[in-house]
Amino acid sequence: MLTRDIAIITVVVIAALALLVFLIRRNQKDRKELLPPKSTEEEKGDQRRRHSRL
């Protein structure tokens, strides 16, 4: 009985971790598709603003 319970718990934990990894990757992929890429000029301006605050 105890061995079967441990096996079930192990399978559930592995499935939960796999689902978590899948959702994180899908979220990152969706975010990249939704957000327009920054131009290099915008990035340079952002860097200047960050440095001027320090």
C-alpha cells in the first residue's frame, strides 16, 4: 500500500513540474509575440536614463 502511494505521489509531482515548465515556456513565447521589438534607439535612450538616475 505504502509503495503504491509513494508511486502515485511521485507521478503527480512529476506531472505538476512538467505542466509548470510548459506554462512558463508558453508564457514567454506569447509575451515575445505580443510585444513589439524595441528599436536600438529606444534601447540607447533607456540605457542613458538608467545611468543618469545612478
